Amino acid sequence: MSDSPRESSDSSDTRESPTFRKSRETRESPGSPELPEKSLDSLILHATDNAVSWITLNRPEAMNALTWDQRERVIALLAEASADPGVRAVVITATGRGFCAGADLRGGPPAGERVAGDVARTIRLGAQRLIAAVLDCEKPVIAAVNGTAAGIGAHLAFACDLVLAADSARFIEVFVRRGLVPDGGGAYLLPRLIGPQRAKELMFFGDALTAADAERLGLVNRVVPPEELEKTAREWSERLAAGPTRALALTKQLVNASLDTDRTAAFAAEAAAQEINMTTADANEGVASFVERRSPQYKGR
């Protein structure tokens, strides 16, 4: 698929997500001083709208490759969204023609002489923490993949609960091209999503996977035209935000744990989750609305 940048617009719905609007206004506002090149708030845009936390990677000139401080910012925002009762869903997306080209190793903190264990420690405290922050977030997380997602960028998308992709998006297990072993949980995520044989094919060859092929393999939930990506992400996230937040969190935990446990433990966890959820106001509302034959009004409690 082509990598050419495309404008995102939809004549049928003129609303913009707050982070897209912030990015556009920053670029277009006449007379506004340019933000400092290393301003973290300009590189990772964030806003909450209709109970949805929008996290937007905004370094398009580098295809949104993540520096260590940008990665830490995303981790912090995911932790905040998880704990904030006012947030009930999360969208991770990006500006420009790339979703995330991977880790920008040139942007790391000053490093001294390398000693044994440094690389493993860096991976544990860096890429793996980013992926864990997505998997452990108590709110549903949607990836809206606008372009190329390579390396840790691909794994960031695959870790999300739902993946939307523009038809121009590509996914690349780029590590083998650099003589590297996959990091950021790739060898954990991919076999669980598409099986070990397909995972090895992607990781051994490092070929680009089109959005359509990613959807066919089950890595992507839906492929849409680029101009519909933001609109679809908003529709999906606001639908999730209107749902029973605690029930969604418990369901996410059960599904994520299911492939790492046996049937007995999985059934026990399911029963415990039901017990916990039945104490929530949303569960009571769901039952009451069914009996009263009306639409439920969930409050996220």
C-alpha cells in the first residue's frame, strides 16, 4: 500500500477529536510562536473528551518514532486513564503518515559505560513497561493506526484491545532487518493473536503486512479509508465509554489471562469476576433496565 500522506476529513461529521484539533491549531495559528522542538506536550498530545482519553503521537517528521521520554509520557497517561473514574475509554493514534516507526534510540538519556545486564534492564524498564501499561489499563484501549507501525510501534497497536487501521497502514516486524530479537512483548503477543507459525513468518522475514492482510490474520478489527479513521475511532470509543466500565475491565482481565491459565483457574477467575461485578451500580442498572424494558444508563460505577 502507498505510504503517501493523506488528509483526514469527513464531510458527514465535522467534529474533530481534541488532540487532532490541538495539532491543527498549533500548525495553523498565525503569529503563534513555534513550540520548542523538545516540548513533550507538543510531541505527545493529550485531551479527554466525552470520557475518552485521546493520546496522540505527534512527531510526524520522524514517523512518530518514540524517544524514551515520549514513551514514559505515554505510560504515565495510560496509568492516569486507568485510575481516573472520569475516563472510560482510551484511543492511541498519531499524526502524519506513520503511526509509530519504533523506538528512537538516539533520543535516550545519557548513557555511561555499558555493563552486563544493561540491555535486559533497558528492555524490562522500557519497551515492556509500555506494552504492560496497555495490557494492564483498566479501561478499553483502541489503537487507531493511521500509517506505518514498525517494531515497538506494531506491538503497541497489537497490545490494544481493539485495532482500527487506515487502509494505507502497514505493520512491520522490523527487528530481523537490523539483526535484532523482537522486544516489547512481540514474541508474547503475536503467537497469542495469530498462532506460532504465522508469528514466526512475520518475525523471521520482517516483510511489511498491509492493513487488509492484518485484518485477514486477525491482527486488526476493521480497516477503513484514512478519512474515516478518526470518525470510526470516536464512534467506537464513545460507545465503550457509555458502557459498564467495571464489567469491561473485568472482561478484559479474564480474556487477557485466558491463554496463560488452565480451565480450572479460568473458570474460578470468571466466577470471582461475576461476584465482584454484581456489587456494581452498573450491574444493578443493567438488570433493572432489562426488567423495565428500557435502555440502560451506565455511569461507570
